[in-house]
Amino acid sequence: MTTTSSMLNRLVSTSAPGAVVLVRLYVGAVFLFEGILKFLEPGRLGPGRFEKAGIPAPGFFAPLDGVFEIGCGALILVGLLTRLAVVPMIVDMLGALLITKLPILWGASPLFPDGAGWWDFVHESRTDLAQLCGSLFLLLVGAGSFSLDAKLSPPADARSR
């Protein structure tokens, strides 16, 4: 077995149960739809929101983020290269939490000019935290048996040789 095929096998291998499809559908759909919304609602959810949050070059980073969310979300939905697809989404969620949600906790967010605190932070970060946890889960267990990764993965007895 070549090194490339061995790496691909490790990337797509999954022994997770079929129920993982529920996590994959949720995580993938949210990323896909949020990516699309960055283009459909640029002022509210794309560059406009990035600018309001103080993210530099919002006209560049919001569409870039949208493209990654659409692409990775679609891969996660169908369960293709799932472990690879969740890595940029983990970075995306960590960035969203650090840049846009953590300042809410400190009461220093441009998104909350009148101040905020713990409960506003918990409320505003709930989806980001769910996406982060779902992505980490998929990174650890893989796409599950109802996925393209499972179809591409060699049988368990072939992997053990």
C-alpha cells in the first residue's frame, strides 16, 4: 500500500455508527447555509457584519469565509473527506468565538455597544459552540457508516493487514 493511499485510508476510515449522520447533517447544513447567507445578506451577515465586528479587510475575509463554509459544509453533509473538511471549520469557529463572542463577555463588543455580559455571551455563542463541538466530534470519530467516507474506506479486515 502506498503512503498516499494509506493517508487517504486513515483520513476516510470510520468505525462510528450510522447515527453520526445526525450530527453530520446538522453541522454540515449550518455551515452550508451560513456560507450562502454571507452572499445573500452581505450587509447583515457578510462584509457588513465583519466590518462591524472589527475584522480587517471584511470585503476579502467574509467572502473567503463564506466559500469555505459552503465547500466544507457540503463535504460534511455528504460525508466526504469529513475529517479534512472539519479542520478549517474548527478554526472558523474558534475565530468567531475569539473575535466576535469573547468581547461580549468582557462588555467590549462593537456588536453590543451598550455593553453585555455572561448571559449575552452564552446566548450569542450557543451556535458557535455547538458547531465547534460537532466539528471536533466528527474529527475524532469520522463520518460514520452512512457516508461517502465509509464507502471509500477499505473493509476493516483489509485495514488490519
